[in-house]
Amino acid sequence: MSQKNPEINILLGGSTEVSRIKGISAAGTNPDMTFLTPALDAELIDTGKCITMELPPMTPEGIPSPALITRVCSLITGINTLTVNAGMKVKPRITFIETGLEPARDGSLEKALPQFDIAWKAGQKIGEFLEGRYDSVMISESIPGGTSTALSVMRYFDGKIRTSSSFMNDPLDIKENYVKKVHERTGKINSPERAMEEAGDYTQVIAVSILDRLKNTETVLAGGTQMSAVYRLAALMKLNMEKTRLWTTDLVYSHRKGDILSMVPENRISAYGLNFSGSMHWGLREYGKGEVREGAGMGGFLNLAGKLITHDDLLSRIDAGYTRITGKED
């Protein structure tokens, strides 16, 4: 079956207390700034500029958010994004779907998702709205700390699985220590729903519950190991995954190929490769070295834009977008 191109992107923006653990996420210049990242990503994708803060979110080294690339590709593809509050600490200054969700809590200390039922019902409502209106939809995420919450949840079902990281050098020791504390608190869990409730984040819950309602709609999960975990959770819940695909970047796919394949069948995956080494901007060249890798729908939009224009033209437009959005020539 050929995959239809998505007609709309649903961006799930969320926050988790896990992102405040020092060294666990690169999605912000410091741990507290990670709470701003989803709002800034949403504003940038929607309007082409950040409203809450002047510049787009950066890693501690100054490498820009993948939302910048998503924005450029959204102009090429004509695909609009609708943002959903999946537990954002800071709300974006754009139109978005309000769910009433607060940030996910630290699963090593307490139940991570006390509003699980609210999130599940919100996802189902969104899925019911999308079903029948679109032939194909994309679901993406922006949640610093999300690879760690995904790891915490997946470890209940696969004790050897790993997730990726926005850092070039994955902070495995920090993440493993966190997961160990979570599982010591909860003990063994066999239910995907309870695993998310105790150790996950609200982007996972909403994404899975949307899938539960998209019976006849082709769906693209745009992301890396976090969206791979969503696919796996939905499969564990016996949802029909025939119409669901994972579109990602070769950067994250090559980093955690075996782990991704343990969650998503290979014939359901499309990983786009963009050679960032030819970029005129240092921050983008760092992508090619293993920084960031994925996020904010970048992989999904690169796959789609890559069908419409050449690799060189795509990189040129991304370079121009970087200059326009950041005001930097290099």
C-alpha cells in the first residue's frame, strides 16, 4: 500500500520535570529553559518567529531547535501545524488546543501522569475530529526529556532497549540512573496504560489515544525513538497499526537502528538523509556530527519536502531560513 502524504501536522507540545535533571536534555540552554522549548517550537513552526522569546530554542552550545527546519519544510510542503497542549509549562502565544494538562511529574519520585484520564480523553476527541476529515495526518512532538520518559516506559517491556538523545554523546549513565529509580519505585508493570501513567509523559498518551480513533486515516508518526515508543505502545494495546508509519531522520535511525526496529517494523519506516556538512551555518553542520538528530516533526517534514525538491535545494532553503530566523550569516 502506498503512503499518502499527510494533510495536517498535529504537534504535541509537552513538559516534564525530568527535563530539569542536569545533563539529561539538550533542548534548552539550561535545564530550566527546557520548559520554554515547546512553546517556542510551536510559535516558530506556526509563524516563522519566536514570540515568547526573541531567538529560537538552542542547545547549551547554541545549536538551533529542529523546529527551524520543520518551519522551512512546512513552507515547501504547504502542510499546516496545529499545536496541542500535552502538558506544556509555558503556553505558546499562538492558537492551540487547550487540554488543561499540567507538566508531567518526575516518575522517580511519584506517579508521572496524575491527569492520565484527561489526556486520554483529549486524544480521543482530537482523533475523532481528524477521522473522516483527512486521508492522512502527521503526529509530531516537542518535549524536552522525552527520550528519558520513553526509555522509562519501554524498559517495562524490553529490559535492553535504549532511546536516542539530543546530545551528540548520549548521557546514558544519567538516563540509566533515572530509569532505575523509576522502576524501583513502581516495581514491574505489564500494562502499557499503567506504564505511561507511572513513568511517561502526556505526549505519549495523547498520541496513542489519537491512533485509537484513527480507524481509516493513514498516520505518520514524525520522530525518532520517542515516536517509535508510541508505535510500540499502540501495538501492545492491540491497536490496528496497518495504516501507521514512522518518518524520521537517518541521523537518529543510524544512532539507534536496532532499538527502533525492535519497536517498529522495518517496512513501516522511512528515514531521510540530509547532508548537513554542506551547510553555510555552523549550528546546522553540527547536526551532521550527531547533535539534536530529530524533534519537532523535523524527520517527517524532511521526508515530505525531500519528495518535492532536490537535496541541494532543500539544504539551500534551510540555510536561508536559518539566516532569516536567527539573523545570523554564519
